[in-house]
Amino acid sequence: MSVLLDFEKPIAELEGKVKELRLLMDGSDLDLAEEVQRLEARAAKLLSQTYAKLTPWQKTQVARHPDRPHFGDYVAALIADFTPLAGDRSFGEDTALMGGIGRFRGRSVMVLGHEKGRETEDRVRHNFGMARPEGYRKAVRLMRLAERFGLPVLSFIDTPGAHPGVRAEERGQAEAIARSIETCLDLRVPIIATVIGEGGSGGAIALATADRVLMLEHAIYSVISPEGCAAILWRNAEKAAEAAGALKLTAQDLLDLGLIDEIVPEPLGGAHRAGATTTARVGEAIARHLRELEERDGGELRAARRRKYLAMGSENAA
Amino acid sequence: MNWLTNYVRPRIRALVERNKVEVPENLWNQCPACERMIFHRDLEANQRVCPHCNHHMRVGPGYRFRSLFGEDGYEPLAMPKAPVDPLKFRDLKRYTDRLKEAQTRTKAQDALEAAAGMLGEMPVVCAVMNFAFMGGSMGAAVGEGFVSAAREAIRRRAAFVAFTASGGARMQEGAVSLMQMARTTVAVQELREAGLPYIVVLTDPTTGGVTASFAMLGDIHIAEPGAVIGFAGTRVIEQTIREKLPEGFQRAEYLLEHGMVDMVVHRFELRNVLERVIGILLRSRVEYAEPESDPAPELAEEPAEPVTELREAADD
């Protein structure tokens, strides 16, 4: 594991010991099998205990873990013949928000999502998954393209938020996000969003206003980062852990609030320990929802999607 | 030097401070922009625009309704109930306590109020955000208010005018507040499909989730001079990006220059501009006065005089 979260350290220590013992066993006649087994069991137990009761702040760290599967991993695992498409046709290309066409289990689809990047250089190139107006405008263009050819839209949400910068403001960051939300609500094709890591505020909902919103077990989805919230309401960014709890940003909270449709369970110890299992599970969940949505007429889909969002925060629906 | 610091300086300060106290707060207002003093009656007569520097001060829903429809010319719309404190949120204070405080201070239920009235001959429903109420932040109540006001406009076949003033989504309602971005957008789509004009008047300040949803989806965008309008707050941009902010950044005039608003309109002109714009959009053909006195076709096509009934309405 390249990045170790604080609360994972005791687990890593046990796993380290197991490794050492194994090495010892290899080079000698010592029979440590029992000890190894005992330690492995302890590590596994500790791992499951830790992950069964992660605090909202710990989940925030897991959701941001750099080894979690990213947009690119989902595309590689789930989409055949993926063909990336670039540019908003009016200003530029934004690699923080990727998109393209391909086939999901044989079905032609449009795929959209934030890409945070992995290595330092890569992360900078993808602007840490913080999209600029041209990213959202590309998303609008691709969603319209999808609609014309009857392709369902699959979106993958993983962003700290929309890029806050001078040029982004100049080019209408707010307007670009608003149009993207509007387009999501206007589509006559199915749209399924999956929050795979961090669902950061307006930058996230721009792609996550969908017929079905799925969330990975340890993903988060919030109106503001816990750090930002703490800085404003507690006047102290170090109260982020407290803010994370108050914001109710976990998948379990959002399901309880009726704001998402399904939680996709992560492998034991989080998606960053078993990327392939995670992407496969997400694929299963998407396939199940897509089968159901594809049965429905486009106009009906759109009407139902609007009803769904109109009800969020309404007295009658709550 | 002790004598100077211990004796002379406090006495001078006392003298200066006594002068300060002599300005009664209820008679004089200080302009937050140029810091000059304005006699309250002058400020009212000037529609709360600083007579010295033209700074447009923030005004609330009641003020907007009165200036748009006249003192008794509007019907306040009842705001539907919305779920209160869905998260049971608590920071240094309980959210419910913050809400109560804001309600007591502003005498309003939440940060959005709406009213219906006539603008000239045209029925108009107007929703106004109140920055004094928790920074005009958008939670379920604001979302609910916006949706119900827009639907009232559809029911009355009225134009819909939204005055925005907001710090963004209301953090204390978490993702519920985030969803209001999508929810209010549905209301905009319903207006559009009903063929009714949706005019946004962006006032100081309009930022965050409100800008990134219904505030930027108007058929026509009007901004008040000097209003701060943007997505990210200036502090956030400075801190996270370490970019130097250009002069006039995120001001109404800057947005005009960058193509985000149609016009920047002085408060004195606002009512007339709204009436004209809504009139042109809602009434596709009007009979101009005195058509037979000058039958020349080129003059008939480009009339200099607006229709009488509109002119009369604008005079009150």
C-alpha cells in the first residue's frame, strides 16, 4: 500500500509482521504457520472492525485515497471500445472531466466523469479532478450527443469541487455548472451517476442529477468540504472531523435522507485495497439499473427525473 | 514620553470619540463603499443608492416589492412549509437557534419571499432573496419558495422575476441544500415550457450554488451596478489558487464584459427596464398611438413613441 491512512496503521503493523514471519519461514525449518494464521486472523478482524465503523471524517479520507479506482479504472474495467471525445467546441479541452463513447456489456453508452489523476504530474494535468467551465460545457455537448443517438449516459463522480480560479470565473463557471444540471434534467435517455470517491458540491451535482444515483460504501457527497465548512462555521479548519459528522456526507446518511438510490458495498478494507472487485461491483449495479431504465420511454424518464428532484426537500416528500 | 502617551493621547482620543458619538445612528447612514455619511431621508429618496459614489446598498424583499409594484400594489404569496433542520445540524450553535435568530431579526420565515402584482399591464410574480437572512443561503425552504413562486407565475400566466442575493447553498442543510440546485432548475424548465419570461436580477452578492443554478438560467440577466456575482468566493480563490485577483473581479460590470449578463441597470431605471423587457416578450404586438396622423410606412415601422398605456404605467 503506497498511502497509509492514520487509522490503518495498526492493521498495517500486523500485516507487516505476517510478512516478516513468512520470510523467516521460507528460509528455515521453523514452523510458524500457527502464529502466522493467528496474526492474519487478527489483522483481518481489525480491518473489518475498523471499516465497519469508520467515522465520517475517516470515510472522507478513504473517499480521497489516491489508490481508489478512478474514472480511468472504471472505463478500463467496464467499457469496451472506449473512444475519448474532447473539447467544448468553444474554448478548450478540460481533462479534469473526461468523456467518451463506448460499449457497456455490448450496449452503446456515453461515459462522463471526473479524473483526479494518480502520479503527481498526472494529477496536475487533470487539475486534481477540478473541472473548469469548458469541462462542464463538454459534458453538455456530450450529453446532447448521447441523446441524439439514444445512448444512456453513465457518469462517475470524483471531484473536490469545481475549479475556483480567476479564468474559470471569467468564462462563467457558475453558468457552465447550471447548464450541465439543466441538461441532466432535460435528457430523454437514461442517466446513471455513481459517486466513486468524492462528490464535491456544485462540481459534482453538475453530473450527478440522474435517474439513479449510486454511491460507493465509503464515498462522500457534500455541499462543502469538511475543511471549508469548519473554517466558516467553527472558524477553525482543524474542526474538519466535527464538520464531517455534522454535514451528513456519508453514503449511509444520503440514503437515509432519500437523496441517493443505492449504496454499492466496497470490498473489505475499502476500494483502494481491491480495485478490480470494486469496479466489477459497480458494473453489476449499473447494469441492473440500466436494464430497468431502458424499458422506459424517454419523455417518461425525463418527467420522473424531474419529479424526483422536485421532491427533494419538499415537506410532502420528506 | 509617558506624559504624552498616558495623558495627552487619551484626551485627544476622547475628544475625537465624542465627535463620533454625536452622529445619531438612526439619522445618518455611512456608505459602506465610500464611507461618507448620508442623511437617511436623502438615502431613501435616492432609492438607497449612495448619492456620493453611486453604491447600490443591499435591500430586502419588502423594499423590492414596493419599488416594483408600489406601496399597496402587490399581494404577498404564502410560502409553503419546508422540512426544518433535516440534518439536526450543530456547529458552535444549533442550526435551529441560528434560524430562530434570523427569523426574529428579519421578521421573515426564510431567505426568499415572493409577491404577485402588475407591472404596467402585465402580471408579474416576483421572488426576492434576502441576504440579511443567513446570507441569503439556499436550503429546502428557499428551494420550495422558488418552486412555488415559479408555479404561481405559471398558474397566473405571469412573467417571473427573481432577485438573487445569496452566499450560496446553506451548509447547515448539507446535501439537501445541494439538491435545491437541481430542484430550482426544474422550476426554470417549467417556466420555459409554459412560454413565460424568466428574468433574473442579480444583486449584491450572488455567489455559489445559487449562481450555479437558477440565477444563471434566466432568459434575460440584469445586474445591479457593482454587485459581486460569481461562483467561488474571492477568499477561496486567493487561498487555494494563489492567483492575484484583477480589479473589479466578479463585479456586475466584469460579468457584462465577459458575456454573463445582458445589462447592468441602475436602480433608478430598473423598474422601467423590467416593464419594457417583459412587455416586449409577453405582448408580441402592440398598437402604437396616433397611427393615422402619419401614414409614412418607414415611420410606422420604426415608431419613436411607446404605446400610451405603457407610458402611463411607467409614470406612477
